[in-house]
Amino acid sequence: MGIPVRAIETTGVIDKKSQLRLDTPLPVVGPSRVRIIVLFPEEEHEEISESEWLRAAATNPAFDFLREPEEDIYTLADGRPFYDKG
């Protein structure tokens, strides 16, 4: 029987030096050895489109807690409109 492991899904960029740069810090206290699985398209593509990001976030089970009624704390009357003056 193997050692239990925990998976964390995140995103990042592989730079020109072939080094992985994560978009956000990992919730891991280090130093610690980790095992990395890198998934990337077989063909060269441009950046992931905004609609792809939104679809991925909307279907990712990591955000399921946001559908709970106690998380629904804002209404359309909250806040003020933002008008970009740039």
C-alpha cells in the first residue's frame, strides 16, 4: 500500500528557461518534496480564452461551496457601479 497523497489543482506558465511559474502560491508548508504532473496542449496555442477560464471555474468542484445558501450574501443593491475613466 502506498503513501496517501493530496492533489492540488492550480495554473501557471512555463517560462523561456523551461521553469514552471505558478499563478498563485501553493497551500503547502515547505520545504517539502512534491510530485508534479504538467498538463499542456499537444499543439501550440495562444493564451486560454476568458470563456474557457470561466467555464473551467464554473465547473470546478473546488468552488462548489459557493453554491451554498450561506455564501449568497450579496444583492444587486450592494456596492457602487465602477466606471473606467481610462
